[in-house]
Amino acid sequence: MDKRKGILNVSVSVGFKIITMIMVIVVKRFLIKICGNDVNGLNALYLSIIGFLSVAELGVGSAISFCMYKPIVEGDNHMVSALYHLFRRVYLIVGGIMLLGGMAITPFLDVFAKDYDQLDVNLYVTFFLMLVSVVVTYLFSCKTSLINAYKNNYITTSISSCGILLQYVLQIIVLLTTGSFEWYLVCRIVVALLQWVATDVVARKKYLPILTNECKLQGAGKTEVIKNIKAMFMHKIGYMLVNTVDSIVISMFVGVVALGGYSNYTMILTSLTEVIKLVFTSLTSVLGHLYAESNKETAKKYSEAFHLLNFVLGAVFFLGYYAVADNLIAILFSADLVAAKSVLFVITMNGFVQFLRQSTLIFREATGTFYNDRWKPLAEGIINIILSVMFVQWIGVAGVIVATIITNLFICHVVEPFVLYKHAFNVSPQSYYFQNYGMVAMFTAALVTLEFCMQKHSNLWVELLINGFISVGISIAACLVMLLINRKLSKEILEKIKSGLRKNKFAEKHP
């Protein structure tokens, strides 16, 4: 595996994500203070509807990026160029479909926002601005994926992260000077255009022969790409039905104000999750090259190590999140926006259950096995919608999240590893199932233990620090138990770390 590129991709991604995580909290604080939590909820609703429309993307990016790994390893620039130009044509069509689809939905926005009439905001203008800001990104997505396919994720991460930071700065300035939600959204469009220019400049400088070699994909290569696109389309539908419908259901049945409160918790959770997910996603192209170059047994060993790492990171971050989330909401936004403990509990469980899939998903992307479970997302999405609509009427916001946990545990956590182990590693996934559900049980026990151990204090900062330290202690205990259960794998990982350190020391002494 190309460790240098992998470490560089992860380091740049994590560094920028931590900075943007802080900035997104600051911007959200200004949005709530100046425009109100109801506008914050409307913003979350728009993002969910746009996510719903993004099904038009068809998963083209993942499918074609996977197809690029092998020709890049083999030095077949003609095939890479053909894939790129197919990608570019498809994405222009996708952008058009997104724009038309958004305009078609616009007249019905009042149906999705239950209490929109209480807002002093033009529903249709603001949604159109959000739509345009997303459609613009499709104009340079093809170049972004080309750069990533060559394992240069750190470049695209730098461009996107610098753009996001600039967007946040502009949005803060606009909110302070105008207090306008409309101009707040215009900032997204301006930054998207700047990112387009920056990506184009980098792509032309590094891959000009690929960009200028106008050739078409033919024969078996084209058939393979079309097959993968169809598979990723199904995955895209499933992702949309599970992850974007939740917010829409809450807005329709409870209201945009409740959605605003829910989005504050998910914003903090998503910010944390995206940081630790980058440890995995930044290595997708590197693992794709590894799979193309080496044997299946080696790839399987890496998968098992990543799964154990998945649990360790998830336990530390999500237990920490549960311990401090209420305090953070009260400190950053308002004590009035603190949700019921049951809502925080299910949000945390859902976050961990979804995060535990990362090791499987990254190897699915890297090995191209997304075709084999193409029907899973559709079943997952339909069941999630049915359960969400049922549960939201019984137990409110928490019910929507419980529905997502159920579909993840009994569909995703069963089908995805089965397909990966059968079609990529050619072995039974039985040992994975025991390990995986053992990890879920371990985390649940740790979370319940944390709830009983958490302390109350009159000072929010003191309470946050005390409970934060308690969560660290409980997460360390949970991780040690899991590492002891997996002594053999833990020993192998430790030996590789020691070996890497010895090589670095030798390199320093003998440059």
C-alpha cells in the first residue's frame, strides 16, 4: 500500500476538517442568533431536499473512479481519458436534471415545511439559491474525481476545505452586516464558482493529456462502467431514502422548528463523524490500488484491521459526544434548545451504528463490489420510510432515528459484509458477524454505563469536563476489552506499528 500518499491524504483531510468543524459551529451560532432557530431548521430542510434530488448523480463518481484504478496502475492513459470524458458528459446531464428537478419541487415546498407560515423568509427564492449552489459543483466534479483517482485526495481536500472556510467567513460577515438569509446562501454560490476555477487550474496543470485526449469508451470497458453505474444508482437511492428522508419526515410531521433543534445535534455529530471518517475515506483510492496490485488475503487482513480501528475510533468519539452534547448545545446556542435525553441517546446510537459500517463501505468502494448488493439500498430505504412515518407519530423525533437504527442493524450490517466477503475475499463472513454485533453490544453497554455515571453541576463548563473525562475512561475500558478479545489481530497491528517506527528511525540515521 502507498503509505506516503495514504498518510498525506489523511493528515490533510483531518487537519482541514477540524478547522471547518469549528467554523461550521460558529456560523450556525450566528445563523441562530441573528435569523432564528426556525430559519436554521429551514436551512436543514433545504439540504435534505437537495440530498433527495442528488439521486440524479447515479453514483457515477464512485463507479468511474473505481474503474480508473486498474488502468492507472497499468499506465493505460487512453482508458483513463475515455473514462474521464464519459464522466464529464454524464455530469453535465446530471446537473441539468438536478436543476429541473429542484424547480419542479419548488411550488410544493410549503408541504414539506409544516410551520413555514411563521417564518419571515421567502421560501422559494432561498431554496432556488441553495439549489444553484449545489448544481454548480457538478460542473467540476469530473475533475475532482480524476485527481482523487490518482491518490491525490489531499489536493481536492485542500481546495474544497479552503473554499468552505472562505464561505463561512463570508457568511458571518453577511449575517453581521445584513442579517439576510438570502445573501447567506449567495455566499455558497460565489465559493462554488471559485472552487470550480481552482480545480480546473490544478487538473489542467497535472493531467492536461488526459483532459485533451478526446476519446470514447468502447466494448467491455463501457459495459463494465454502465454495470457499476446502475449498481451505484441503487445505492444512491438507498442512501437518499435513509439519510435525507429523516429530516423531511421530521419537518412534515413535527415542524421546521423541531427540525432546527434536531439539526443542531446532528451538526455536531456530523462534524465529529466526518473528521474520523476521513481516516477511512481518504484511503479509498490507496486501497483500490492495493486491491488491484495484491492478493485477496492481504486485502482481507487490512479489512479486519480497519474494522477493529473502526470500533476504537467510534467508541471514543461517540461516547464523548453523548457526554458533552447537551452542554455544547446550551453553551453554543441556547439552553432552550437542549433536547430530551432519549433523543440524544438514539442519535448517538444511530451515529455509532452507521459509523461502524465505514470499514466495510471503504473496501466495497475500493474492490468494486457495490454491484453485488445493488438491491439492498432500495429495500433499506423503503422499510426506513415506512418505519419512520409510523414511529414519528408515536414517539416523535426519536422515532425517526429508531427506524434508521433498525434498518441499519438488520439490513446494512447483514448484506454489506456478506457481499464483500463473498465476492471480494471469497470467504464466509460468519466471523465478521460475531465480531460486528459484539461491537454493537459492547458500545450499547458502555453507553448505558456512561448515562448512569454522568454527573450534574451548576457550571456547564465544569459539567462538560467532568463527563468528558468519564466518557474517556469508559471508552478506554471498552476498547481494551475489544482488543483483548482480538489479541491476535491486535498483536499483528502493534508489530506493524513497531516495524514502521524502526524503519523511520533507521531512515533518520541513514538519510
